[in-house]
Amino acid sequence: MKSLAFVLSYLAGPLRRRDRRMVAVLLGTFVVLVVVFAAIFHAVMAQEGQNHSWATAFYWTLVTMTTLGFGDITFTSDLGRIFSVIVLLTGTAFLLILLPFAFIQFVFVPWMNRRDASRAPRSIPASTFGHLVLTRLGPIEDALIRRAKQADVDYVVLVADLTEALRLHDQGYRVMVGSSDVPETHRAARVANAALVSATWPDTTNANIIFTVREISTNVPVVATATKEASVDVLEMAGADQVLRLGQLLGRAMADRTLLPDGRTHVIGQFAGVLIAEARVAGSTLLGQRIADVGLRKRLGVTVIGVWDKGVFAIAVPDTELTATSVLILSASQDQLDAYDRCYGTGSDLQGSVVIIGAGRVGRAAAESFDEADIPYRIIDQQPDRIRNDKYVLGDAADIAVLEAAGIQSATGVLITAHDDDVNIYLAIYCRRLRPDLRIVARANLDRNVSTLYRAGADDVLSYASTGAAAMWNEFRGNDTLVVAEGLDVFRAPVPKPMRGKTLAASGLRSKTGCNVVAIERDGQLVGNPGADVVLRADTSLVLIGDDAARDRLANLDDGWRAILNNRLASLPD
């Protein structure tokens, strides 16, 4: 029905001047032919002694031109039959060739162009505000778009090619046709009203895009990626507010997962003055215990707000059993985290060497972290031009001889950093079979392969796309959201109306939503790890942690709450 309405609206709309002239000529020619043939019909019939009305003449002309047949009105003379053939051929040429051509040329093709233009416009509405402008579509943008959809934030992807734009539109993306290095494109994308512009092209292209955006707006936040260290200063001079070296971020994060195997805490972020840390159960004295038996909050003031287990997050409950694959998510002050380390950390540093598979940007960044920590390592790579010193091993990591030359049999851990997920899955399976006790940290380039890598044997999986999207999202949301991991956020929100006046325990916030309270803010004062007897007042702001589903359940508790959670309102409700 929508397509039919679109066609009718197009046909009812004004044609271009050239199209109107051509349609008028064709229709006029058709009318003249019908009148002329009807007059000749009268003359030939009179010569044969037959008498017919003008209505009959027009009827005969139309049924003959449309090849419907003659019926009982026929000529008896050769002249009449020759005339019938002429009318028949003229009608065939006109109705079966010229009119269909005219329809296709002046109706169908323009309609298709208008339909394509509506699917892939060259501008977005002027009322669009607070949206994300993405200058390309890749794995990072895909992860960022998922976050934007979950938060009800508008976005637009700039695509230079119309065919590609239509393909992406059909896949469900909101696209706009235009080159990202053209000022008019950014004006049409309402970049002056945007909340964020991302540039993830090669460094030189990013510089062009940033400079073009700054021609339109000097205030819109611009986040760019850089592959070279030298490009950071150039992109900042071009006008970027934040430049991300994702290879560096991911490599160091992977190294961190290897450097702390002994149960000590590792701070992953700070939000509203509260530290958010992770601590691995393996290597600590917590292994095999339940959270209720440990009593971390009572003894140390440390709150266990959740547990990661092979990429799956669960809110911590008293009966949660801590296994070798569990990773605790904690909220506490620095003093409290230090006390935790003294109680549950083994105090031992990483023993043995580490094998890094892949000497690209991610692998080299991990190696820098190991150098700083004085941890021995070997890097395997197949490309001779990447071999820099005796710590590098040239060869295929799928070859057992190469792995043994790198010290796989005595290594404590292995980092799999290839940019191909198929290769990473393959190597994770292989390394796990060779060393069941080996600690494996793997890179995932696409989020959909994270769970597969865990099943393949990886102990930790870090997503390149999620790392970039999280960094950009933190820049976009400022102090309102901290991305802990893919799908897991710490965020600020008001107390829902149904829970106001109740204590934290009576509100059932955790059981109803799946969100855990990290802290509360009242009268400008922040109280970390609030007790169950704290009363939730209307002027209280909550600092919560939860996954996407928990955040959606929280938003559905109160009318208008989703807008507040998504930072659409500047203040809390009365």
C-alpha cells in the first residue's frame, strides 16, 4: 500500500517541462490519428455503400489500433482492407512501442529515481539534532550504531556511491548520499547540530574530513582514528577533539589481561568518583567460594557488582559460585582495592614468557607493555619486513616448529592478534590443544566472532570494533556513561517514580531491572556502595551498572524515563 500511494502521489505530482511537452505531443498525435482514421473510415465505407455513425467510426478505429478485432464491421473492398492493415500497423507501432517507451521514460524511470532518492536521500531533515554523523560504515561503526539504536540516538552514515547507499538502506541502515570531503555533504547532514562526527578512514583522508567538518562547525565533537603515532598531532591540528590509536589501545588492553593473572584488581574506569575494577578469580584465594561466603562488602567495603564468565555478564547474587573462568567487576575506592589485593591477590608477578602471534600494530603495542613490565616475550609473524630483532620469529604460527621456537611449551600465555578472525579462531583451537593450561588472550575484529573465540578456547577476547565504539561512545556521552565492555555500561539515572520514598532493599531495583547500584548522588555528595537501608528520594541520582537488556527494563519503569536515560533532558524530573 505504501508503494501504491507513492506511485499515485508521483503521478499526481507535476512533471518536468520537457516531460510535459513530450507527453502532450504523444497524446496529441494519438488523438489526431484516431480522428483521421475515423474520417477515412467514413469515406471508404461510403464508397462501399455502407453508412455508419461517427461513434462506430471511432469504435472501429480504436479496436483496430489496439488489435482487439473487427467484429461485424468489415470492409469488402481491397482499398478498405489495405486501410485496415495500415490502421493495424500504426496502432501496433504506437500502442505497443511508442506508448510503453513513453511510460518507461517519463513515468517509470523518474518514479524509480524518486523512490531511490527517498531511500538514500542527499540530505536529512533540518530538525535533526543530537545525532551521530558517521563518515563510513565498518565494524567500529556497526558497534556504535548498535549502541545508538539501544539508546534511541539518531545517526546517519555518509555514503558516496548511490548503489552502495541503496544496498545499505535495504539492510536497515540510515544512510545519506554524499562524499565526506565535500562541505555541502556535511551541511546536508546537519553536522552543526550533531552530537558527534566520527572519521575512521586512513589518516590522510581523516585529516581532509576533519578540516572539512571544521569549515562547517567549530563546536561539534570530532573523533578520529589514527594508525601512525605521527598522525595524532596532525589530526589534532586539523581539528579533531580526540584521536584514537585503536591498535595501541587494543594491544595494551590485551597485555593487561596477561599481566594480572594472580587475582589482583585492575582498574578499568572511573565514574562519578567511583573506581570500577576487574579481578580474576583464577590465581586468588576466592576460587571455589560463593559471594555470600566471602563477605567482601562487610569486610573491605568492596562491592561485587557483577561477574564476567567467558564474555557473559551476570549480576552478582549471594549464591554465585566463583570459578576459574570468573572475572569479578568491583566498585570501590583505591584504598579498598588495595585492601582487596592484600587479602586475595597472590602477590606473585607473571612467571614465564609470553608468545605474541602477529607483529602488526596490536602485537607491537602489546610488546611495548611487556617491555615496560620487563616480561620476556617472542613475536611470531610471516612477513619478513616486520622482523626487527631477535625477539621476532619468522614463520607461520600454525606450524608447531615455529611455535616451539617461540617457546610455546614454556610460555605462560599467548596473545593472538591477527586481523583475520578465521585465523584467530584456528590458532585458538590449536594453542588450546597444544597447551590446555595456557592462558590465551585473543583479538576479535567482528563482534559476532567473540563468542566463537571463547568456545575455541580463548580465556579472554577483546573486540577491535567494540574497543573503538566504546571509546567513541564515552566521548559522546561524556560523564553520563562509562562503557565497561561490549553491552555493559555504568551510567547515571534518576530514581524511578515507583521507587521514590522506598529503601534500596524495598525498591527491588536489582530484581526488577537487572541493574546494580554502584553509588548514589544527593545534594552534590557521592556515596559509594550505598547500604540496603538508604532511602531513594526524588532528588537522588543513581549510578548504575547493567547490560543493554537491564537498561531497557529500567527505562520501561517510568513514562518519559527513556529520554532521561538517553541524555535527552538536561535535568532530573521533579
